[in-house]
Amino acid sequence: MRAPTIRDVADRAGVSKSLVSLVLRGSDQVRPEKREAVLRAVRELGYRPNAAARSLSEQRTRTVGVLLNDLRNPWFVDMLDGLNSLLHDNGLHMLLADARLNRRTGQDPTGPFLDLGVDGLIVVGTLPDPAALGTVAERLPVVVAGAREPRLPGVDVVANDDERGARLVTEHLIGLGHRRVAHIAGYGAVGELRRRSFEATMREHGLAAEAVVEASDMTEEGGYRTTIRLLSRADRPTAVFAVNDIAAIGALSAADESGLRVPRDLSVVGYDNTSIARLRHVWLTSVDNASHEVGRRAARCLLERFEGAGGAGEVRLAAPTLEIRGSTAPPLTG
């Protein structure tokens, strides 16, 4: 059976092809009874507009590229939900790509998006080479979400307030009575902001000498190996603040393997408040980075660029909150 055409819809509804096109574009210049007749014909025939033909006539594909740093990180789920809800409401569709997989194959992660002619690009998370987006930003609207780099002309950055979030964690642990606190640090501007805020807060409380920072790659394995090193110290920390939830899961595994109970022997805090942190058997204290709201704001920024908003790129920050669960408690000893 052949697919129904716009001519079939027009014949069924008793209208012209041009009027069907107006209805499908959402025009308000169509009388209600004619609109209903067209929409009823569309439903009855199972008609789907030809996206390729529409792209040619509108000179846009109504698609938005979404480039993720690493699809394995569950933090992206809420972010994508926020993105998609607003894009879908505006008749746009997401095309996803994982920059990690592109790096493994030596491909330019933005190349496929340019080949497909997406209308705009949203980059989610910290890329190893964020400056490479400069040439792409010269060709189409780009928004960075959930990261703080790169800062490029005309590129909006939407993220949570990383400095405030790290301060919430550090003050929570100090308030519980912890003095020897370690931070499993990350990379990029986000990792730097969280690390600096942790160190500054410890310093403000007179605990600079007790603060320990260990670098990691922000993965579960990295969090595990870093925590094993921290727990082997003679003055091992009584609390660990991980740069994200994935690294915190690695820290929990290291504590268990070392015979320590969380939170009795070691308090652990993550960042991102992912679905993993909310699992009952994990119940991880974590910073909620408002990822759903960040996603919606990033989509709004892109829509504004589509509507012709110019000017320099802006940095828009969402306020984080601390979700206190069962992985933190006062230390057994000061």
C-alpha cells in the first residue's frame, strides 16, 4: 500500500492542498471547522508529512543536535528530559551523539550534525577539547549546558552554580563535625570551580591544613582508585566529597572493600543527584544541580537564537540544593 499524500488528505477533507499545508504549519488563518476536517482526515488516513520536502521548503530541518560528553553518565537523563520537553513543544526533534564514542573512532563529534543540517547544537557536559566548538559556532547557533566552557562569542552557557553547590556540601560536612575532609576532584572548568569552592570553604573554617584534594577522571573506577589512596593515609579522612555521583559510587565501593561502613566510619557525598543517588540501597547525599531546569533553560536560549536574538553569549546559572540522605553522619572521632 502506498503512503497517503497531502493530496489524499485534501480530497478526504474537501479542501485545497494549500489549506492542508496551512493547517499542518499551525497557521491561525484557517476557520475552526476547516481545521478540524483536515486534522480528522490526517488521523483517518494516518498521514505523516514528508520531513525532507518540508525541510527544503522551510530551509530548516527542525532538528537540534545534542552532543553529550559521555552517555554513560546518568546525570544526562534529567537534563535531556528538560531539553526535550521544550524542544518538542516547539516542533523540534533531538538528534543525539556521544562524544566519547566519536573520540574512540577518531571522528569529529560535530561533523555528523553539520552533515545532517541541524538547525542548532546543544553541547551537554564538559568536552575534553571544548575550544573545537569555535568553528561550529560560526556556522549555527550553539548553547553549552551543564558546563562552564567554552566561552565563545554568541554562545550561551547554562549551568548550575558549581561554587555554591560545593560550598553546600563542605559546610554540611563541617556542620556534622568533620575536620579531615577529602575532595575527589574533576577536570575542566566545572571541576576547577567545585575544587576551589571546597578549598575556600575549608579555609574559611580554619581547616585548610585538613583539606585533601585528589584528582580523578570523574568515573566510577576513578572514584574507587582515588578513595583507596585516601583511605590508605595514616590520617585518613572521615568524609569524602566526590565531584559527581559516579565517582561517589566508586568511593562507596572502596569504603566497603576496606571494611568501612558508610556513614558510621566514612561519610560520602556526591554531586548531580542522579537516579543512582536515589536508589534505596545507595541513598547518597548529593547536590541537586537542577539539571531538568538547566535543560529547559538551554532549550529556551537556543529558541531565542532561532528567533534572531543576537549579542554576546551569556552565562545563566541555576541554584543548586543539597539533598541529605543516608550516606553522611557525624564522625566517630573528631
